Amino acid sequence: MKAILNLFFFISIMLFAVACEKEQEDPNILPPHTMDVVEKRINELALKKRQECLDKAMKLATARVDSTLLQMDVLIPIDVEGTIVRPQRPMAPVKRQQSDTTAIRPFIPTERDSL
């Protein structure tokens, strides 16, 4: 019985010794504070890329809208109030008088015309 108690005591001391031993850290795993820094930098990079994409899209959209407005300004002039300016009616064409050089004579000549 004393041997069993000695064995039990020896096993419990070994378990306590193993439990008190510091765990071996995996060299591939970063410490928690380093992981926070890495996560922060990843978020900043993602935000920067998203902002660059938004800026690029806005520049492209602005260029397209500007070119469309310039074309519309050429096609349909718009004043500052935003109403369409209607063109004025053209002047009526000047009617030219026909100049006829033929002599005016009656169809049926009378005696008086022959005198």
C-alpha cells in the first residue's frame, strides 16, 4: 500500500511539474499585439484601395457627364434658367418682282389699237 501511495505521490508531482512548465510557442504564430497591428494595417489598406477605386469611378463618371453636357450644349442650347432657348423664326423671304419685257397687247385688236 505504501508503494501505491508513493507511486501516486510521484505521479502527482510529475503532473504538477508538467502543468507548471511553460508552453512552447509556435514560431509561426504572431503575438496578439502584432496581430492587432497587422489587422489594422490590412483595414487601412482596404480602405485606401476602396477610396482609390471610388475616386477613379468619380473621375470617369465626371468625364462622361461633362462630355455629354458639352454635346447637349451644342445640340440644344440651354440658358442659365434651364429652359430651352427656342430659335427665332427666320425672316420671310423677299419676293422679287418678275420683270416681263414683253409688250402688252390685247388678244383681239380693235381699230383704235391699229391707229
